[in-house]
Amino acid sequence: MSRQETVLSTIPASETERLLVVLIQAPDCGSRMELRQQSFSNGIGWFTQSSVQLEPGQVAALRNALGVTGGQRPARPLPREFAKIAAAAWEPKVVRADSA
């Protein structure tokens, strides 16, 4: 079985900047998430500028820090502007990297 990548979310920052949230599953090293900051350029398309890998424990800690705890209200709620989500303009897809 080869490494499998699933784009969980695309978060637009502007017309030419976005953040991808990617789930990476590989039989040799388990699962992890990756945040990819991408830019768009005519002639090239979308390309990754930088990425940060998050291990499962780090994802759990981030969820707890943001107050995402399975239905419980956070002790320190985030400001209201953090609750606004733009309409999704992109659908997730599964990407396979067989030559990794």
C-alpha cells in the first residue's frame, strides 16, 4: 500500500493564497496531518510555499486549544470573528502518491 493524501479542507486567504489541510496516511509511518500554504501563479497554477506536519497528538492539542472538544463549551471562547466561515468554493479530493 502506498502513501495516500486526502485534502480535508481548503481555506482561502485571497485570490492567490490558500491553506490546505491534508491528511496523510502511510503504512510505514501511520497517519499525520499537514498544513500547506499555497500560492497561485499564472502558467504554474497552485504551488506549495511551505508546509507544517502535525502528529496526531499535536492535532489533538490544537483542537483543545481552539476549544473543539466534542460539544463542550470552551473555557475561553474565541472572538466572534473566528466563527465566520466563507462559503466553500472547492471540494476535497483523494490524491495518491505512488512514487514517493
